[in-house]
Amino acid sequence: MSLEERARREKLLAKEATHAAACLRCAIGSTRRNNVYGEGDSCARLMVVGEGPGETEDRLGRPFVGRAGALLDQMLAAIDLPREDVYICNTVKCRPTQIDGAAVRNRPPDPAEMANCRPFLDAQIAIVQPEVILALGAPAARSFLGANFGITKQRGQWFAGPTGIPLMVTFHPAYVLRQSGAEITGVKRLVWNDLKAVRDKLVAFNAERANMPAQVEQVSLFER
């Protein structure tokens, strides 16, 4: 990708981020501390889409920077993709919250919030033009595939995402962190299989461009 094209995309993303920061279509736009638009390579081959910012993301204004973000970084490293080479964002750009007594807790975004924020996500996809989209968790998957999507049965499959971009769904890193004992080993194995499929798809695209057979090395960060 040329430096001029990269600069053009970065300028467009910055403009869209300004629009997102001014948005007050949802009530959560008035309760957020920061708009968490997204970050990463404006020419990324892989776009990672989560459900919404949490407390740490809301405070820092960056996506996936808490414990789940640290695990996501490990997941990406397992398929030889440093965080800075990926574009990372969420279906909604403001932290969805609920009041539980004196505590303010995270919650999944509701359909109206995702619909209101969808133009920002669509713009990110159109500007970055990723080759593959990885959706993390059921809410993110349902934003693309509809309310009836069941992550337990349908994760690990390829779907046609926006404009036909190959879309893979896997468990959200926060879900992985909530597992314990033998369950965490099983969930990690499933996530690793999904990550390998993403890596293989990207390798295949490279091979198509070079008109060469795809060769993939099978190494798992989760199994070390």
C-alpha cells in the first residue's frame, strides 16, 4: 500500500472518529467518558470487531486495552499478526452500562444502540477494506448475521460479511477469561481453531495474489 493511500485512509478515519465523538443518538453517548472509535492499521488485512467498550476502554478511549485486550494481543500474536498490523473496533463506540445498586456495570449493546452506531462501523469497513473480519462474541456476530445467530453452534464457520468480506466468529476474550479448569482448555482449543482458519484464509489470499500454493505452519500460542 502506498504512503499516499495510507495517509488518505488515516485522514478519513480521523474525520469519522470526530463525527462519532459528537454523536448523542443513544443515552450512552451522554454517560461515556470517551468515545472509543477504533485503532490500528488503516490498511489492515484483518479487522477485529468486538461488542463495545468496557470500563478501561471508556477511561482510556482505546479498544481492547484491559485484561481481554491483553488476551486478544496474544491471540493475534499466535497467528503472527502484531496488534499494530490489525484494525480493532467495536459495534458501538460508547460504553453500554447498567446501574446495579451503587455499581455501574458493563452490559452488551442493545439492538437500537448497534443500529445507531452501525454507520460508523460501516464507514470503518469501507475505509480500511479488510480482507477478513473477525467478530468476537455473540453481540458482534449478531450485528452482522442477525439476532438468531448462536455462537456455540455457529462459531468457527465462514460467513459472507459486509460487501462479501469473509467473516469468522469466535468467542470474546472476556468469555475465555471467565472459564476455569478443564473448560478453559476446551474453549482455548476452539478459539485456536478459529484463529488458524483466519490465518489460513489470509495465507490463501497471499497465495492467490502470487499464484502459489498456500503453506501454513501449525504453531499454537495457546498450546505452549
